[in-house]
Amino acid sequence: MGQINTWIRLLRVVMDAGCGVASFGAYLLPRNVITMSIAPKDVHENQIQFALERGAPAMVAAFATRRLPYPSQAFDLIHCSRCRINWTRDDGILLLEVNRMLRAGGYFAWAAQPVYKHEEAQEEHWKEMLDLTTRLCWELVKKEGYIAIWKKPTNNSCYLNREAGTIPPLCDPDDNPDNV
């Protein structure tokens, strides 16, 4: 437990994607960690209302075709536990959005069936996730039980040293990552 508390002290701003009733954000709030809990735009409106009534910052949004309304490098940790978001679909566009919002040296924590289930479809999804995060230059810091944690690099040296044509490509220099 001491290791978790030490790690939490390093965090200030967290996003909890697919948050349900924002229990993770409610857990972090008394530890001086602000957590924006985001529920998918489907059947979770009542859960977000419950989170707001508990005093947890929360919103309904869609991880889809548009950037979320946050500047680049806004979060120390982005957390997804059983959120059922397919991070690797469409060449990883959703994980690219996470990469945009995650600060340099920040963490992505994913608790999902592909991390721990040993069924063929889940193992294939895990391999896709490992491939994509490797191409994003993220380091797999820990995989234990049902959770995997990656760390975003602190500088661009890995990105700049990738082979030409690596997908996803570097952003266009004219793209403002804060234009949401």
C-alpha cells in the first residue's frame, strides 16, 4: 500500500476514461488528485449525474472522431478500467488522443480482458496494443494481474529515431495539439 501512496503523490491531474460512477476519481479526490471522469455517450448519463452529486468532476463524452476539450499534455495519468474502448481501432486514433493529452513522462493504466485473459481473441488484442504502444514509444512499465501500465517518453528522441513510414506518423508541424 505504501508504494501506491508514493505513486499517488506524483499525480496531480488524472483522467478516468469509461468511469462508471467515478469511484476512482472519488478515491483520489481526498488525496489531492483532481480526476476528470469521462463516461461514454450511451447509457451512462445517470452514472455521471451520480458522480457529480458526489462532488466528483465528471462528464459524458465520446472517444471518437474529435479531440476531447483538453489541451495537450494536460494529464499525469489516464486510466481505463473495463472501459470497453477499443484503443487500437482505426490505426490507434483513440490512443493517439490519449498520447496528445498525456504529459511527457505520464502514465496510461489499462485494466481490461486483453491484459489477463488467455483466449485467442483477447491475446490478439493484447498483441495489437503492445505493437501500437511500442510504435508510440511508450514503455510498458508493469503488467500484473489484470492491469498494464505504460509510460510516455519524456522527450521526442524515440519518435525522431523511428524508421521512415512508421504508423502512426509524426503530427504535421502545422497541427496545433491544443486546438480542440
